[in-house]
Amino acid sequence: MSKITRAHTGTRMSQITTHGDTIYLAGQVGTAGESVAQQTRDCLDKIEILLAEAGSDKTRLLQCTIWLADMADFEEMNAVWDAWVPEGHAPTRACGEARLATPDYKVEFIVVAAR
């Protein structure tokens, strides 16, 4: 049976959960109140840090789910995302609109990666 490990665990959630060689990250948000581009950069920076801690990197992404507070921000978010994802390493991805934890959050990223 594969071991499950958790890191940065609080009452509600863990920031990183690993099962075997699969890494699951909690939803990452940026600095509340900033532009969607800045919040996207903040999210992707956090993802890189957490993946490195778990023994992986952005070339090992398997799946990404992105929630936007407003689909009108789709292109602005994608401009940052497209520059960040290494060529040839784009994961499967879904993007939709959802009300986020506070109105000041504009984007949230949830990723699964391989170790």
C-alpha cells in the first residue's frame, strides 16, 4: 500500500498531499485585490515552491484546474500561464468561473503533479 504524506497541514486542509509518486496541491490564490495577472503570477510562484518541496517541478504537472471569478479575465490569466508553462509540458487543464473565497480573489489554481 502506498504511503500518504501531508505537509503544511492545518485543521481544514494540507497544502501538499502525496500518494506514491503523485502530488496534490491545495488551491493556490494570489494577493487579494491585485490584478488577475499579478494574482496568477503569485499562484504560479507558490505552486513552484510547493512542487519543489515535494520533489517535483512544473515540467511534471499532470492536471491543472483554474477557477476565475470572472471569465472576462480569461485572456489576461492565459497570457501569464502561457509564459510560465514550459513548451511541450502543458498539463491537461480545465478553467471555469466560480465565486471564490472573497471578492478580492480573482483566480485560484489547483494542480496535480508527478514526482
